[in-house]
Amino acid sequence: MNQTSLQSATDSAVTLQRGSTLRRWFDHDPERWEEFNIRYKDELAHQQDVIDELRELTEDETVTLLYGAKDVDHNNAVILKEVLEAGR
């Protein structure tokens, strides 16, 4: 992958992280996990071009998804990974 493609993918990943209203509502509350999962997938569905670009990147490169939560099972990276893998 060339530097331009890598920068584009990085910019795309940052774009996906901008839905902060939903993440603030979730507030890492495991009781809200199922609803957060549904809402975040809906939010990602409206950014299909970005998802497709990241999915393409995962075919040839190792992609690391970062998250700021302490809970490794209930965070947006878990959902994003699931969405990226679903399209393979």
C-alpha cells in the first residue's frame, strides 16, 4: 500500500469516530450495549463508502482498531470489527 492510500484509510477511520453523540449516550454502560450495537451499525451503514475502503485495506494489510474504553467487550471497535468482517 502506498503512502497516499494509507493516509486515505487513516482519514476514513477518523471519520467513523466522529459520531460522538451516540457514544456519549452509551457511556460504556453494558446495559445499553444491545441498543448501542444497533444504533452504531445504523450509523456505519450511512458511511458505506468509508467501510468499503477500510474493508479493502484489511484484505492486504493488518488494521488496528483503537478505542478509549476500559471495557474490551463493549466498545465501538468491537462493532466496527464485526461490520468489517461481515463484508468479507
